[in-house]
Amino acid sequence: MTDEGSAPSAQARSAVSGPGSDPVEADGQHQPADSPVNRTARFAWGAVVVILVGVVALIVYALTGPPASPGVVHRVQTSDAVVSALHQVPTPVFDSVGVTAAFPLAVPTVLTGQPPLNVSGKPEILFVGADFCPFCAAERWPLIVALSRFGRFTTLHNVQSAQLSVFPGIQTFSFVGTSYSSRYLVFTGVELYSDSVDSHGAFTQIATLTPAQSALVDRYGAGAGQGPRTGTFPFVDIDNLMVTSTSGFSPGVLEGHTQSAIAGDLSQPKNPVGQVIVASANYLTAGICRATEQQPAPVCASEGVRSAAHALGLG
């Protein structure tokens, strides 16, 4: 006999644990080789192995897989109602407002004797801005309204000026991923920076200017002749016939207004916000009409556009 709690004798061990026999539990009970306990244990270890393999695979992919595409910005698409309001400002509103507004306007600069800015035989309108920039935020409103008289935006995206800017949270649009078509002109919208910051606290660059675009900004933009100034926003060049290097009005006019409210104001000729956007759009339209040789005639011969052309000295 053996004392209670002692190990079984060698003979006993041989009798109960020979080759091919079931294992013996601590209490001497036989445990079938394929018991639920053993199946659970094998499943648990298998799951651990699968998880470890998955983790290793993710780490390897993160280190060696393709990097995220820089310059890709995902924005909320502008609602159809707002896009329609931008496209459907009534002609009587343009004519009633002319270039008169409740707030001061910045008048674009008319150029003469410059080589045309053409793409595929059509005049080009170039916009250079940044998503975070409040002055860009303000300028996009009249620019989109003006361009909508010559073609159509089928895709626009929402954005607002940076919260830490001098005019924070101005509701506007981004030209990242914009789709615009026109039989009269080509529109190029470049947003150099997003409204998000990188690990160094700087706004994330999402695009670069071509050498030709950089030369235009240097030649006609703010601080012309002082070298490429890709940080000067906004910049609008209409076929090298008219340029502007600031917004047509102070961004402060739009502070505290929602995008839908601003869009609704466009059809109200006596509304101060609607007035300033429409008046600025008339100036830009007059420049575009000069580039398109006064086409389409119903737009370029309208009273509001003729008032802007006269104010610009375009006849």
C-alpha cells in the first residue's frame, strides 16, 4: 500500500498509462483523449495562435504595405439644395444689386497686354486657395455664383475656415474633388492645404502648384515679383485679363451664418449678405465675359454685368 497522497507505484503507472491509453487525472480518474475539456483546451490554444498570426500580419503590413495617399481629402458633399441655390440666382437679383453692397467691396485688378491663359482653346479661370483660409472661404461664394452663369458644378464639398483663424468657422466649399463643366471656359481650382494640422502643428499640404501656376501667382498675386508666394490666398486669375489676390469682401460678413442660410440670402437683393456676394459675383462675371468674348450673350449683356464692367473700366 501507499500512503494517502503519494504517487502511484511504477507498476500502477504502467497499468494505467501505457502507450495509447487515456491520461489519468490527479485523482486517479481516467480522462478520455477526446474529452470536452481537452477539445476546449485545443480550441483555446488554436484561437490564440490565429490571433497572434493576425497581429503579426498587421504589423508586417503596416511596416511594408503601401503608404496612405497624401493629398486625399474626404469631404461631405454639398447638398443639392445649396448647389441649386448657387446656380439659380435670379437675373433680376444680379441686375438690382449691380455692384452696390452694404459692405465694402474689393475690386479686382484689370490686366492688359498679357498672354491669354488658355486650356484646349478655352479661357481658363484659375483659383488658388486653402481649405483653412477664411478669405478663400469668402471668395469661393461669389466665384461659384459667377461660374455657375457659364456652366455647372456637379460636385462640391463642404468645408469651413480654421477655428483658430482670424475669422473662424466661415461656412464655404472646398474645390478638392470638384467637378465643373462649361462650353465657354475651363475652371481649375487648387486647394494647397487642408483645414487639418499635422504632427508639427502646421496645416497639411494636399497639393502643389505647377511651375506655370506658381509663375502666375508670383507675377500677378500679392507681392508680385518677390518670388513664388504659394502662401498668398486666395488668388484668382481670369485668363490673364483680370486677377484678384484677396476676397471680394471681408470674411467677417459671413461669420455666424450657416451654409444654407447664406445660400438662401443669394435670392434676396436687399439682404446684406446676399448683396455682397452677388455684387462680387457681378465683378467676376464681367471679367469672365471679357475672356469669353461676351458669351453667353444673355449673361454678359445683363444690366448687372454691364454695371460691373463699367465700374471696372471695361466699357
